[in-house]
Amino acid sequence: MRPLLRSVRWLPVLLGAAATLVLFGLADLIARLIGPNSAPLLALGQAIIPLTPTSIIKPVIAIFGDNDKLVLVATVGLGALVLGGLIGWFGSVRPRAALAAFTLAGLVPAVVVLTAPGARLLDLIPTLLGLAVGLVVLGVGLRMEDRSPAAGDAAPTPAEAVVPPRVTDDTAPSAPPPVTRLLTRSPSRQRPTSRRRFLALTGTAAVIGAIGVAAGQSLVTLTREAGAAAANFVLPRAARRARPIPPEASLGVGGIEPFITDQKDFYRIDTVLAPPTIDPRTWSLRIHGMVENEVTLTMDELLALPLEEQHTTLTCVSNPVGGDLVGTATWLGYPVRELLRRARPQPGADMVLSKSDDGFSASTPLEAMLDDRDALLAVGMNGQPLTPVHGFPARLVVAGLYGFVSATKWVTELEVTRFDRAEAYWTQRGWDAKAPILVASRIDVPRPLARVAAGTVVAGGSAWAQTRGIERVEVRLDDGDWTEAELGADVSDDTWRQWRAEFPDVGAGTHAITVRAVDGEGTVQTAERRESIPNSATGHHRIQFTVE
Ligand SMILES: Nc1nc2c(c(=O)[nH]1)N[C@H]1C(S)=C(S)[C@@H](COP(=O)(O)O)O[C@H]1N2
Ligand SMILES: [Mo]
């Protein structure tokens, strides 16, 4: 390995990577002017998402949670840099072929951008401009590298090092005199300047690329905020307000997640890298399929309806035991039941396939959309319009069902159909078609592996079993008996409840706390460990901590 690593000429490799950075960085910057779908790195990442096998998605979400997108983009970016480096390395031997390879590789994201749903020819501009500038960087750099005396090898060739110049002069009298050769080829004179210029070029290219990426990212945020603000979206007042959250819903244990989760802290799980930008003035919801009367609802019509408020805890099926892919918000929206009543579902229909225009779909039992849990077509979250990542301008919220079978963001279509006729996005990838939320509980404090003072240890966390409510939470220290925890006020069957427990006189050393919940129907949270496929992970949350 050693000799191989030493024999690699790293400058061309760096050059190839820098040219790649320039391609994606510059393209990302230009994409801000043209549209988020035109950024090649995001387009590549986006194209990979639906193709990623479940066996990879599952651990990535379990480990990285809602940083999964960052992991994906970073992986794709790293892959591109490595490929660029290989092309640069290849360029030190065959510069022209390397330029051709770079062009071919650069055309891959171009094709991906162009074949994305709703792509326009215009969306090609960022990738093509980035590719052109990247090619210039690679071409110029390789030329400079080629002219540098180091060309052909990182170290002086054995011939140069071993054979004295005099011998060359003797055998080839027509060769330039040694002095001239020294002037034009001496490594001690030319290599440093050339190298320095080369390094300067590579460095500049890398900096430009990095700035491009950074600027691009901040611009994405700006564009999005501007988009939402420009829409001038004013949330109407609720016709039916939710009961205010009583202070007793919170037990005042520092470290337990607040009862209502801030929109900015709310977990985010979806299959898009950049949330779709939807103009509420052109948004509409179409209800069709097995209905007597097709219905189309515009945003103006929706906002004019008597909207109701509801506190509901949302949960992701990918939430690992003890994980944080769960949150509670006060949603504002209109009951889907009323809209379905207008559409009049036909007998035999048993599913509503909700769709967003980014290709996601969710299968919800028709029953769950019609019963008194008041499934909402939501426009507001904690008194604010939905942010783009949480579904602006409208999404579904259905208590008691995991998000993947109910909570479609950017929703534009409700197709009334049957479970034996249609399959939703995640069902096609191995998850269940129907997925009611299982009773679950979590320990927020002490934190895992925390060091706490001797004496009374206070533990706390949350438990949820939407639509059934939480009846009881039980905890135990080490392998002791289960004891009942104190519960926060019961806000509704559709929201989580905080719990708190005290363990007096815990001795020094390492201990464990385990929690389990019992729902309103008497179902005890199972201890059986199961992974998130096909219907959420199970098992008791247990944390270890040390008493000092
Ligand atoms: N359009 C769309 N809606 C979606 C998803 C998606 O990928 N695309 N993911 C679903 C899943 S799996 C969950 S858990 C919830 C998460 O909603 P949040 O991101 O607002 O927390 O949204 C649901 N709605
Ligand atoms: Mo989810």
C-alpha cells in the first residue's frame, strides 16, 4: 500500500476533486436563480432516494434521524469528489481522455435534472455552466501540471537521479548544454513556482466551490422563506378552538421535551431534499376515484371554511425505541370527513390514497378519515402557517396512524380507492399498508450514561398511544418491581402524556431505568424487541446512568 500511495500523484487527484467542487458549487449557486430542482447535487440525491433499498434506509434513519438528508447529500457529494479525483489522476496520464470522462460524468447529473418530474430545459443551465467552468479548471490545471518538471513522476526519474549529465552530453552531442538544461528543467528553479501556481489554482478553485456551496445553501433558505412570505399567507382564526393546554400537562422536570413541540424543533421525515415550493394561490386539492361527486377545493375555499384546532401527537414509524421522531403540535385545519361527505365515497371503497405532487403517497383507511378523530386537512401548526418542510400550504394530520400512512404533506390529491387496488409509497417498500400507532414510552431524563448525584434520582419522559390515550406509565430501577409513575394532565387521547418518577436513596454505581406504558384500552407496551419494519420498532426504553 505504502509504495502505491507514494507513487500516486496527488496534485492531479486534488485538481479533479476541485473541478468537481467547482461544478457542483457553481451550479448550486446558479440554481438559486433558476429553481431548486435545477441543482445537480440535490437532483442526484433526490433521484437516489426512491431507489435506495429499505435495508439501507432503515439503519440510516435509525442512526441519523432527520439528518438523513444531510447524510445522503454528503455521501453523494463525497462520491462525486472521489470520482472527480480519479478522473484527475487519470488526467495526469491521458489529459484529453480525462476531460472527456469529466464531461461524460458531468452529463449524468444533467440527465438526472432533466428527467426529474416537472423539469424544464432551463433547469439544465446550472449543471452545464458548472460543468463548463469545471472543465476549464481541470483543463488549465492539467496543462500546468503537465508543463511542470514533475510531469511523469512525483520524484526525479531514476534516470535523472542516477545518470550524471556528463554521460548524456557524451552520447548526445546535439543535446542542449547542461547549463541551458539546468535553467529550463532544474527542479530547484521551476518546480516550486509551477507548483505554487498550481496549488494556488487548485486552492482558489476549491475555495470558489466551497463558497458556492455555502452561498447556495443560505440562498436556498432565503428563497424558501421569501417564497412563503411572498405568498402573503394569512392564517384565518379557528372557528372551533382547542382547549388550551393546562399547565399541569407539563410536570416541570428539566430535560423532558416540552408538551408542544416548536415548529422549528419538530422532527422532519420525508422523501424530498428540497420541499416543493407551492403557491397557495394555485394550490388545489382534488378528491376523486371511487366517489359519486369529484370535488376540487382551492385555498381560498378552504380558508373560508370553519376551521378547527386540535392538539395531536405525530409519530414516525421509523422512530427507534427511545427516539425523537415524535412531536406534538396544535394543528388548524378542516375535517377531511366533511370534504369526503361532499365527494360521497362509493360502497366498497375502504382506502384514501393521499398524494403530494412530489410523488409521495399514503394509504389511510377510509374509516379513519370519517370517524370522530377528526382527521384534518391542516394549514396551521402552533398558530403559524405550515413551514415549507412541514407541508406548506396544506397537509393531512390523522391521529393514531403513523405519518407514512396518514400525514401527507404538500397534499394535492385524495383518491378514494381500495386496499386491494392501490399501494402507497412505503408499502411498496416493505412497510404495512395499515399502521395504527402502538403504545410507546420514552425516558428523557436522566440522559443515557448521565452521571447524577447520590440521593433521590428523578426520571421523566413521555408516553403516547394516540386515539386510545395513556392510562398508566410504569418504571423500574434495575431489576426491581414496576412502580407507577406520576402523569401529567390528560390533554386528549390524541396527545402524549408526560410522566415523572422518583427513586429515593439510589446507591453509587451504575444503574438502569426502564419504562413501559399502558394505553386506554389496557394494552401494556410490549417488551419484545422488534425493528421498525413493517410497523414500528417495539421494546421497552431502558437507559443506564451512574450515581456518583
Ligand atoms: N409529501 C410527503 N408527505 C409526507 C412524507 C413524505 O415523505 N412526503 N413523509 C411522511 C412521514 S413518514 C412522516 S413520519 C410525516 C412527518 O411529518 P413532519 O416531517 O412534519 O414531522 O410526514 C409524512 N408525510
Ligand atoms: Mo414516518
